[in-house]
Amino acid sequence: MLLLGGLLENVGYRQVHAWFQLRGLVAALTRRTPVWTAMPRTGFTEPEPITVEPAAAT
């Protein structure tokens, strides 16, 4: 039973990890610039509105 559980635990993780590796490889080969967005902090109080200015194109 533990052997079966150990085998099933890895099903899915490896496939998802390989998918993200493939996406990264394709992005690197096509020389796409990564897009980073603002990730506001969350907490226990009311958040203040965040204004995000677009990055200047180079």
C-alpha cells in the first residue's frame, strides 16, 4: 500500500514541472522578455489602492 502511495504521489508533479520547463525553454529560445506584474501585499487591514505605472519601453 505504501509503495502504491509513493508511486501515485509523483504522478502529476513531474508532468507539471516538465510543462513549465518546456515553457521556459521556448521563452528563452524565442528571446521573449519576461512580464512581471505588481503583487500587492495582503494582510488583516483594509488595503490601500495601488497604482501601477506601465514600464517604459526600451
